[in-house]
Amino acid sequence: MSFLPPPHQSTDYANTMLRNKIAHTLLRRSPIAAVSSPLSSLGAPSSTVFASEPTPSQTTCSSFSCRHHAFPFSLRLFNTNSSKHFRDEVKEQNPPQYGREDEGETTDGWEEDDDDLEPELGDGGDGGGVVLQGVPWGEHVLLLAQEVLLQFGDDIKLYSFKVTPRGYIYVRLDKLSHEFGCPNLEELDSYSKEYKKRLDETGALGNIPDDLALEVSSPGAERLLKIPDDLLRFKATPMRVSYIEDVDSRGSENDGVFMLDHLELESESCIWKLANVRENRDPLSKGRPLTRKQKEWRLKLPYANHKKVFLYLKC
């Protein structure tokens, strides 16, 4: 079961999808997680696809307080081979209990990503980049991810890739032709199926563990933009900029919602202008646009003075 918005809701859908990083959930796992009954009555695990049902606890946004609530839509694929973890569960014959345990892992078998941490460039998450954490099979699964991506042309790229010693693979795909870089659900699902197939084939040969878990998603609204590389791409989009005006004086950090006016390559600086958003308007102006003075305002910041730059989405 998949969720796709009607055409007239496509803009709201894209914004909601970004605020949550993702917008629906498909889980591929064994029947163990699909029902609440003792494992002994289920027999050996098999490959099963189901769509999780929305619950009240899921109707919250991960990044902003929004009018529209959507459910996360990471595609999470669990290997269904018989593994030590599965055999231990069968031995205990306990139905799955959904909740949080220590060390960032949930009792449904899924390790929580570092969503509560502030993103940093190159962190393998919202900051992009590749993080292998010294895992011996990391290079191999990264190569497989890149090989599968070749089937999708030049429009979809690897935004971030991270593996953990516990056997979890996090992939975020970036769609260059999309206003906010979001692949659609069908593209994410197609990639996740093909990548999981390659992981299973390679695992069966003994080249990598055969019980890896995979999450494929799109970058969220909190994706960090690289200075200056990403700025021209998102020039038509308001951005939230955290900056300091004087690096040498170690002044306090400022924050604003700007649009890129242009780049000065010689001085390695960004020239920003105020974005025409509610946050920059006079609260007493009752919806009027920016004043002439505000429209003419400019801020010149050297690249080094930028702390973090995010896409800005109105709630």
C-alpha cells in the first residue's frame, strides 16, 4: 500500500514530506513484526511486505510544528534470513513489544538514528557525506549502493550514507530536478528493492553479513547546505542562515531567513537579501509585503562566517 497525493496537493505534500524528512512508511520484514502472536505459531520467517497503519503517536513532525501531520516515510527493509537474533527471539517465544530500549535501539528490532543530534556537515545524515564507522563490510555495501544508483540516471544522487556496527544501513537520496531535492515514494521504493536484492545476493555468498537492515529516505528540511556549493541550486528558495558577522571578534551567532542575491567569487562571500516571508514582515502590517527599505537591504558574509544554512519551509 502506498500513499500518493492528488495533483492539487502536490506542493503541500512536498512541504510536509520535507518537514518530516519522509512521508509514509513501508516496512519489509518477517511476519514476526506484523502480528502480535507468539513466534512459535508463525514458523520460519518469510519475506512479507505490509504498510504500517497510522497511530496517534506517529502524527508529529520531526523538524517543525506544522499544520499538516504526516507519517514518516522511510523505507525500512529487514533481512528475513534465519539469524542468531531471530533464533534467540524464537527461543524466548515472546511477542514483540514496541518501545525504546537502551543504546538507541527499539524493541521492534530497529536501531534509532541520531535524529536528536544537531546535524553537522559530513555526518552521514542531514549533513550529507559518507560515514562507515570502521565497519569492515562498510566499503562493500557502499559500492553496492553506488552501483544500484547507476540504474537511476543522473537525476538521483547519493546525499548521505551511513552504516553502524549493529548492521544498519541508512541511505538518503537526493533528486536534483526537484525543488527541494525529494525523490518520490516510487523512486525510493524502487531503489530500496533493488539495493536490498543486491545485499541479499552478496550476503548469501558470505561477503557481507546476511542480516543487515536498510533504511532509504530523502533528505529532510534540516539538510545542511554546503557553502557555496549548494547555494546556487537553491537560490529560488528561502534559507535559514545562522552566521556570525565578525569571526575574529567571536561575536554572537545571528539567525535570519534570507534569499541568495549572488556570490562574490573573488572575495569568497555570499550576498544575502531578506526573504519575503512572514518572519521578516512587520507584524502590524497585516500581510503586506516587504518595505522598499527591506527589499534593498543586503548582507555580505564571507563563506567562513556561515555556521549553518538550511532550507526554510513555511508551516
